[in-house]
Amino acid sequence: MDRVELETRLREIIVSFMAVDEAKVTNSANLVDDLGLDSLDRLELLMKIEDSFSIHLPDEAAKQIVDFGSLVDCVAAALGPRVVP
């Protein structure tokens, strides 16, 4: 999987989970301010992503996720060599 495919899959998960317009899900879209996630939504979304990709997002890494771009970075790091730049 390359980074574009990863971004597409993550965008689809967010759009489905949050029922937001796909155009709003940009790299700089803040998960709270722009996409409307609250703390429970955030936790559920991260769990859904972990299940979808069969990965574990460490708590410290998950705390660094503030926007879509940092979410992609975190998931790419967890996937390791399964993501080609």
C-alpha cells in the first residue's frame, strides 16, 4: 500500500464514521475543530482504524494526532514497511 492509498482508506473511514463531507477531510483538517470529533468519537475512530488495519496505535502516538495529516503519519508508522512512501 502506498501513502495515497492509505490516505484514501482513512478518509473513507472518517467519512463513513462521522458522516462528514469528504472535501472537509484534508491533511490540515483538525479532528475536533473541523471534523467535530469529541473525545469518545476520537477513541471509537482510533479503535475502528486499529481494527481495519490490524494494528495497534500506542497511546503516546495517538495523543499526537490532532489533524488528518498526523493521523495518516501515525497509522503509516504503525504499518511500518507495509506502507511505501
